[in-house]
Amino acid sequence: MQNEEKYTTTINYSREFCPPQVSCSTCRSAGTCDWRGEEKLSVFDIFADIPSADAGKPFPFVEVRFKNTRKEFFHTGDRLYQVGQAVVVEGVSGGYDLGIVSAAGDTARWQLRDRGINPDEENMRKVYRLATQRDLDTWHRYRAKEEETKLKARKIASDLGLVMKISDVEYQADGGKVTFYYTAEERVDFRELIKILAKEFSTRIEMRQIGYRQEAARLGGIGSCGRELCCSTWMTDFRSVTTQTAKYQQLALNPSKLTGQCGKLKCCLNFELDSYKDALKEFPDENLILNTEKGEAKSVKVDVFKGLVWYAYTEGDDHLWYKLSLEQVQEIISLNEDNQKAPALEFYADELKLDKALETPQTEIVGDVLNDRIDRFDEKKKRRRNKRNKRKKNNNGSRNPSAKITKTAKNNGKKSKSQSRKR
């Protein structure tokens, strides 16, 4: 019974943060998710079961999450707030806003330290109080208008001929301000746009330009790996990704494979870059030419973690690759440094005719597997056709005259009988 009562309390607590049309019958997150079920950049409280280092006093700052990935820190005034509680906070330029506490206590302390924020030096805004049901209803009402507002703003910007994309709209909880997030490649003069939007929506307007990576983080989506985008779930530090990163990992420079939904190179290319750099320190330069008795050889492929390098002769068949281990390559390099030519690559390596193997006709491959040719079905049809022709010739052809005589005799007999009946 105790578990059932606790579970029921959790459901009711979570429903306080959801609009009436959203069902939370299976929600156990105690309001940590957004009212649309989104939980972006969630923070796991690793200090939840550890006593506080402040002798029982709560840490006077909390991290509050607003729509999508926007997070800010606020001063609590020595009041205790827990993760998942909806709170009313001070607005940026007057009014109030509403958000959900995403980090408190020692977790908020470490988040401040990680972002390099000194709360004593900055003028931190305050948390007013816990949100009431009236505050939540007002918040839901304004958030339900965001999609319609975004479409109207896009149409107005298009009519003005502005080259920009309004990707997201965020209402302040009291409706006193609307923030439009947009992306543009060049500088945009949106002074006339602000006047029209302020007249249309009767509120203060703020235009905030964001990058393409920030746009993908706010909107979210599913990546090619089948999981949610890293930028919208946990990643906050957007480091630059260059094509050299893909070259280090021996990846084909295919834009359709390497670019993410933001149109930039995928952030996950940086995740294993340090491991590849450490492993490539033991490999020779890819532009290094090996001198052998048969001729010069160049590097065409590298397998970093298996320690293998493929070489091909500069003169001759480029499709003929030789697989060498890292120790064999170092041996050849040491001989070349002593002004000696190494033995031919055939002495060290296995021959790999990669491109020639792909030129094998498909009919031969199927024939090897099935012990038959691919045109065996056509031969069966020819046999059947020949059998039918033979039957026709045997019945009607001149090769069997006895069959013709018997048929005519039978027909004459039938005629004589019919004539005798008529008489």
C-alpha cells in the first residue's frame, strides 16, 4: 500500500506541470519533463544521496530550464527548491517567467563551476516562489500560441523580402515578451519587421540570432545512428569540426554521410579523434614513398587499430594492393634510410586484387553457387517449346503419313453414315 500511495502522489505531482490534454498516467518523472514530453539537457543528480557540505544549509543557487535547451541560474534567497519543481523567476527586462528546476544543491554548484560563472560577481536574478496552478495555466496558454505565432512571423518576413529563417518562438510566462530565434547567412535589417510584429501581437519583441548547430539543438531530431541528437540531449559545448578530422579517421569525404541535420559536419567526429591521433603517431607519413627492388610504392590505405598499411606501386597496376604490417613497413623504411632498396612488396605482403574481384560477372558468381548458369531457365523454356513443335509435326506433318490416312478414313466413314441416315 505504501508503494501505491507514493506512486499516486508522484503522478498527481507530475500532472501539475502538464496541460489537461496531455495524459501522464505512466509518468514517474515528477515533473522533470517539459509539458510536451521533451526532456532536453537533463541533469543527473549524482549528489542526491550525499549530505550537503554546507552544514545543512541549502546552496543558494539553482539551475532553471526553460523551453528547449535554454538554462539559466537564479538566486533562491536561502529557500530550498528541489529538482522538478516549477518556479516563478524574475524576467530579463521586467515581468516574470516560469521554468523547471533542473539542478540544485551541490549539482548546481558544480554546474556553475563548470561554466566558469562566479555568482558573487554577477548580478543573479531571483526565484520568486513556487508556481501556482494559475501560473501554470497562463504558461500553457501562451505556449500553445507559439506555433501560430511562428507561422505568422514567417509570412510577414517573407512579405518584407527578408532572407532569414524563423525557427523557434518562445513566449515569456506572463506574455509580456516574445523571443523569435532565427538563422541567417548575412546581416538582416529587421527594424520594420519588429514594428509589424509588435503591432500584430501587442507585446515586446526580441529577435535573437542563433547558429545552425544551436537551431538543431533547439528543434531536436533523430540522427543517422538512430538516437536523439547529441546537441539536444546532453551536449552544450559546440567545438569546430573540420574535414581534417575525417581524414585522420580514414573516412571517405562524402558530404551526405558526414554532415548532420544542421548542415555542418557531425559533432561526433570529434569524439574519437584523440584516440586516432595517438594511434597514428606510430604510423609513417602517408606521403612517404618506399623504395623497393621492383620500384617505388605509395600508401593507399591504412587500418589504424589493426596496424596494417596497404601499398601499391607508383608505376604499373594501381589496382594491385599489398598488405603490410606496421613492423614490415618500419623495416623497409630503415633499409631506405641506409640507402638500400628493400625487397619487392611481394616478399612481404599478400596480394589483394580488390577492384578486379569486383569485375567478376554476376552470372559466374551465381553459377559457382548453384552449379548452374543464370540462363538455365531460358533453356527449360526452349526444351518445352521444342517438345510442343514435335508433337504438332507428328500429328499434322508429312513425316507420319499413316496418321493422315487413318484420319481421312475415319472422316469418310462418318460422312457415309450420315448420308445413309438422310436417305
